[in-house]
Amino acid sequence: MLRFLPLLLFLFSCTRNSPVAKVGDYTLSEKDAAYRSAVIKIYFPDDNRNLGLDQLVRAYTYAQILKNHGHEITPELVQKEDQRIDKNTAAPDSLAKIKGVFGNDKESYLKDFVFPTLAERTIFYDFFSKDPSIHKESREAAQIFLNTVLTDPKAFSALAAKQKRSVGEFWVSLTEGLSPVQKQEGTRILPNAPPEVMRKMEGGKSELGQKWVEEIIRPLKPGNISPKV
């Protein structure tokens, strides 16, 4: 019976490493999704949804966009990001728990935690925000719309509908960054957890969330347009 044990372990390993998603040039496995879901559990222990794959697909989509525009995230950059996180983390206890999820599997830690962190930070703050040409057309259209709305702010929704413009609502948190607000039967549904729950979380702040609050939302004044948004 023992002679079959290595084969069983090998089959289990193959199953865990089976591809479950292909994002451009990147492949994600069942193991990747499981690791990421376990990381989410650290911040949201009562959330029973398996959102690991969703988060990874989003992050690797960002990475593919960067790669398509000549900003590929290389292994060297991932290593530097790993060192940056260790040096600058504002939540060492949470980081220790995250590393505990991966144990000795450093390769998966880099792929499923460090790489996504770098992709999200890079696409917002080193790509979209530093290349005005990307936003030129949309900025001009937004400015025209804003100039019209400022003459009658109360008519915002009606004017948007008249011009067939879609209006999105977003929720910014110190833990999740920027997330769209979904509506169901006229009721707003906040993603993952309401703000009062997140405020009670110790060491749950994300660098991305803090950047949105400190660098984008807080400096805005009524009537301003942010190219980062």
C-alpha cells in the first residue's frame, strides 16, 4: 500500500496545480485561487465566499495591460516589491499571518500575494496617472459634461441620462481600495463588508486603499476632475 502513496501525492499535486483561468499570458491554478482565498480570510474571517480567483484575475488583467504597453512586471520587480513590503508594511502582524498561509511555498507567495499587490499599485500610480494621453479624450468629454453640470448641479442625473452617459458609484475603503457599489432594487450593496466593520479590523489597511484616500479623494474639491479616477 505504501508504494502507491507517492503516486497519490503526485496526483493530488497535479489536481491542485490544474489551470482554472488563463489571463492573457498568465495561467492561474486551483492552488493559486485557494491561497488567495485563504489570504482574504485573514481580513474577512466570516466571509465564506471564495473570492481568491476573482481577485487574481483582476490583478493579472492589470499585469497584462501593463505588459501590452511595455511595462511588464518582471521577476526582478517582484523581488523588489517583496523587499519593499517587508520594509514598509504598516501591519506586520497581518503580513506575518499572510506569510503563514503560504508556509515554505515562497514561489506561490510571490505569485499570489506580492505580484498582485505590485500589479494593482503599478497600474494606478505608475501607469494611468502618469500618461495623460491615455485620458485625453475622456478628460475632454468629462470637462464638457462638468461645465454643463456646474450650471445646475441638481440636474446631474437627468443630464447624464439625457446624454446617455453611464454614472458609476464607487466605494473607497482603507482595506479594499476602490470597489464599485452595486445596486439591487434601489438599495446600495457595499462590497465585502460595511465601513463600520472594516474600522474595527486591526492592521487591515491596504496600501492601495490608503493611497486612494490620501492622494486622490482627500485633495479633490467640488468640481475637480481627477485623471486617476
